[in-house]
Amino acid sequence: MTVMPMFPLGSVLFPAMPTALRVFEERYIVMLSTILGDEPPEFGIVLIERGSEVGGGEHRFPIGTVAQITRVETSEGFIGLIAQGDRRIEVVTWLDDDPYPRAEVRPVPELEWSDEHRPLLERAEQLVRRTISRASEFVEQQWPADIELSDDPVQACWQLAGIAPLGPLDQVRLLRATTVVELLSGIIEATEGAAEMLSMPGLDDDDFSALLDGE
């Protein structure tokens, strides 16, 4: 097990996906001053189950992803970070949030790819791209429907999970996948559910956003 700095968020980070963060809380500024000298500088991201990102005291899911910092920019009042999702981790024990959140973590086994998975990957990709295109009619999407995926098939699977128009609870379930088949099947099932929402008569952008958030 390894002790790792942690950054609980209201969103999920997948392996092979980027994230942009604005750091303004003192505890996370202290965290950055500690890890920026490391090679690579990295920390864990987990989804907040209940509570707030600001001030601590929130309840957190035990599955997460290591974020490796690729760019740092300073601005008045905050520090901007660009980080890349690297590998999955499981939180074994949360330590005191002093001076910032830390946890004992262990690695989650990597997914193993087989060429037998190719048809399922292609089916998931077609569905996700089609659903992003449809969802963009209601809510501005973070990722375009024609975004290029990695040539590495396992990374492409995680990227599909990251770009699909899903809420955080669906995403954290996908992050727990133990096989490529489980991950791709979960992407297909959750995205089909999102597509069904989009077909609801009278749906507007507020309705769709609320449904994705599980409200």
C-alpha cells in the first residue's frame, strides 16, 4: 500500500482522460507545494458521495484514479492545473486531513484486452458518439462526437467512459469494472439509458441535466 495525497471532487476522472482543476483552498495549495517536486507529480481523485468539495467533511467513494499533473498555471486567487488520469486505485484507509486529504491506497488491476473485445468496443463507440451528438441538442457537451480516441484499445475503452454523456454515479460504477467486457457492457447500458432520456417527449435542457445528475 502507498500513502497518497487525495483530491475529492464532485466528478469522476477515468484513466487516459484529462482534467482541468482550479485550486484555491489552502490545504490543496499546500498539497501542490509538496508534490510538484516529485517525478511525476501526482495525486488521487475520488468522487464525493455526499457533502461539499470545499472545506472538507465530505463522504467519499473508495475507488479513484491517479492524476498526473502535466501543466500548472498561476493566476490571481487560484492555481490552474491540467492533469491526466493514469491508473486506478482503491482507498484502503483515509488518514487525517492534515494538512490535506491523504489515504492509504492500493492499485486496482489493469484491464486485459483481447481482440475478441473489438466488436463490443466498436458497438460502444458508435452508441456513445451518436448519443453525444443527440445530447448536444439539449446541453452543451464537454466532448465533441467526433473526438479522436487512443490507438491503445484499453485506453480507448476508458475514454469512451469519460466522454459518454453520463452522470457521476454511472461513471463511478464504470470505474469499478474488473474486465473490458464489464466496462464496455456498462458503457452501453448506461448510454442506452441516457439515449432513452433524450427520447422523452417534452424534454428540455434542464430536465436532461437533472436526469444525468440523478435528480
